[in-house]
Amino acid sequence: MLHWLWMAIVGLIIGAVAKLIMPGKDPGGIIITMLLGIVGSFLGGWISGLIGWSSQGGFGWFVMAVIGSIILLALYRVFKRSTA
């Protein structure tokens, strides 16, 4: 049970950092930010595995999670803009 809570909190932090780094108006609220951070951390871990830079934690993991979240945020903005 606490694992899910921890994942939600860390996802919210990573999603918020990604939204702070990307300029412009960000769509979505707190739930979208949390999901963006959670899925972005999985995407960042997958990308780091592809390039051979697998890290199990620490600053490298955080950086890759934020990079994954930024990629997802850019895709989310493109799809949100095209449907509006």
C-alpha cells in the first residue's frame, strides 16, 4: 500500500519538475501531472536501458525520469492542441 503512495508522490514531484522546465502553458491538473511523472519515470528508465546507462536510483535515475516526463509532456501538448 505504501509503495503506491510513494510512487504517486515521486511521480507528482517528477511531473512538476518537468512542467517547470518546459516553457509555456501546461494542460492538465494534479492528476495529469502525477501520471506524467509516473509514466515518464518508466519511459526514462527504458531509455536509459537502451543507451546502456541503467541506474537503479540516485540522481541519474531522477534526471532520466524528468527527461522521460518532458518527452511525454511534449507529446501530450501536441495531441491536446490538435484535438482542441
